[in-house]
Amino acid sequence: MSNRGVLIVLSGPSGVGKGTVRQAIFENYENDFEFSISMTTRGKRPGEVEGKDYFYSSREEFEELIAQDGFLEYAEYVDNLYGTPLKYVEDTLASGRDVFLEIEVQGAKQVQKKMPEGIFVFLVPPNFKELEDRLVHRGSESHELVQQRLSKAVDELRQIRYYDYVVVNDKVSNASRKVKNIIESEHLKVSRNISDFETFIKEME
Amino acid sequence: MSNRGVLIVLSGPSGVGKGTVRQAIFENYENDFEFSISMTTRGKRPGEVEGKDYFYSSREEFEELIAQDGFLEYAEYVDNLYGTPLKYVEDTLASGRDVFLEIEVQGAKQVQKKMPEGIFVFLVPPNFKELEDRLVHRGSESHELVQQRLSKAVDELRQIRYYDYVVVNDKVSNASRKVKNIIESEHLKVSRNISDFETFIKEME
């Protein structure tokens, strides 16, 4: 079917394992979607490939694109800008292919404003204890820093109400299978296929 | 989770293979749902079991239940009444279990009015030719009767716009897997789980 592709946004609190779930989906399933490539102002690292790992740009170019409203979402981390170029996403969706975005809660919020028709999947830890453990064991940070992270995680969890689906990351294999099912089911929505069937019904009359 | 169960309605034009797909779902998957049992005024046949195949009732009792608005849907076929008792469905959903209904398009229309929160899945043939073949090869009926059936099928296909999902019955194994996925994904909707997560977030604060 030549319908428009679907934008899938996988997000969730820091430490929940978004990256691992995304990787499992890309490694274990036959996918008909593109992983969205971000643009960044940080320098290219050895082994990275332009247009595969990132689109590299100068800060000037990046800021010009921001001014032109050219990002689906963007953020600054450690003095570098990272963003999802809107044109790349738009072109891919228009060609009938899905776009898969795995991003932080803040970025997802921006996407919801620009493309509310996307499918927003929120990944959650099986319980708070586990999230705490993951955040604590990340490094040998101070108690204060860990507390800050936890309170940020609670704030992020509150965003769940703005999402379409919630997937518990109890096991990566379960979580990735569920996300994959959600994508497949969304493609079966009548609203995404109605034009095909109107043609079909016309042929029959 | 102790949420309310989900009502799943599988329908589609006559001859599309609803019964076969339903059977495959019940035979090949671990299901957490109840197949809705109809009430009927037709006599019990040898081997049938009350409360398993049907709930048997007199016409009088059945009509009284209609008057009390006690059916989710009902219809008359060959002088016998068949219907889905509302109380049975309500009780099962309230207990947290899903109810699976496989019914004709006319019946599904009645269900949509009474329980619009249900998941309505429309099964379609891979193409018109195949539906025609299935309807033609059902028996040695007259050309006229076959034409009547086809025109009825077109009318039924038009109902697709009132459904949530469309599944092409190209192969029973594909179609049943897709319906199963839809049910699983619907359970992951944030709207069906938000109360659990509100408790979870409260615990964390």
C-alpha cells in the first residue's frame, strides 16, 4: 500500500533502557522503517559516517535551520546541538516509509507539538526500585546527583499521560516485541487505510 | 493489572472467513479472553452444552429480555432469535477479562451503539474476486441469489469506515496473528493503564 508512513516515537525516563530496546527492534525484526538520523554540531568521531551516524553541521548552519523552523526537535548537550531535521522525516514519511525516533522525554514533547499524528510509545521500568538501581549504578556519583536524577525521572514519568502507548521494559525481548506489535497494529487502523478501501469498494460497484 | 476488560468485535462481510479466523485465535494462542456465548431460542442440538455453546431460552424469555434492553445485539435467523446477553458481557469486562465477539456486520452495528469503547476489527477478503468465489462456491444456488449476496457484501464492506482496524484475510495464520496483535496493543494504550501509573507515580513522590 502506498500510504503515508508512520512516525514512531520511543521515549521514556532516563535510565529506562530506550536505546537497548531500539537496538533489539532493529536487530531482531524485519523492519520497514528508517531510523531517524540526527544532525549535530559535535565533531565527527573516528569510524562515524556522515548520513549514517549523524548529519554533521557547523553551529552556524544548525542555528540557521532552527531559525527556519527546520527541526522536529532539538536540544543542547554539553555545548553541542543535536536535532532531528524535519525535512528528512517529512520526505521519508511522504515516500510511504515509517520513521523511528528514539529520544528523550523533552525532545518527544517538541515532536508531539509538531507531529501529533505520530505514535508515541512510553517505556517504563517494571518498578521504581529498578529505575533507582539503574540510575545509581551508572557511576560513582554523589548522593545528591543521584537524588537529582531520580526527581528528574519522576518528572519524566508524569509525561506518560501525553503518550499513546505504555510498554513496561521488564525484559528487552518482551518490550521490543510489544513495540513492534504496536507499529504493526497501527498500520491496520482503518483511518490509515480508508482511501485504499474506498477504491476497492468503487471497483466492486 | 486489574483494569476493565476490553470488548473485541470481529466482523466483516459474509463469506470472508470470520469463523475460521476466530477459531484459529482460540486454538493457537494463549488467550486471556472469553468467547461471548449467545442466547438463542432454537432448540438444543445433540452434543451441545448449555452455557458453553449457547444459553437456551424460550421465545417469551428472549422477548422479555429484548424489552428490558438486555442484549448487546440480537437478530432473527430462520424463525429463531440469537443475541448477546448484555449482562454476561458487562460482568466479564468488569472482572477484568476481555470478551471476544465474532458477529455479522448488522450485529456489530448494534454493538457500536451500545459499547463504542469496544475494539472493532473488520475482516476483508484480499480482493473482490476471492470474495465472489467464496460466495459462489458455497452451494449450487442460482445466479440471482449469488448476485444478491454480492451486492449485500458490497453494502457490508461500506461499513468499514465505522471500524477501528482492518485485517486482510489473505491467510488464516496471518489474519489471526494480526487480530491477536491488535488486542495486545490495545491493552498497552495509556488510556487503559493510566490509573495504575498514577498510583506508581504517587508512590515515587
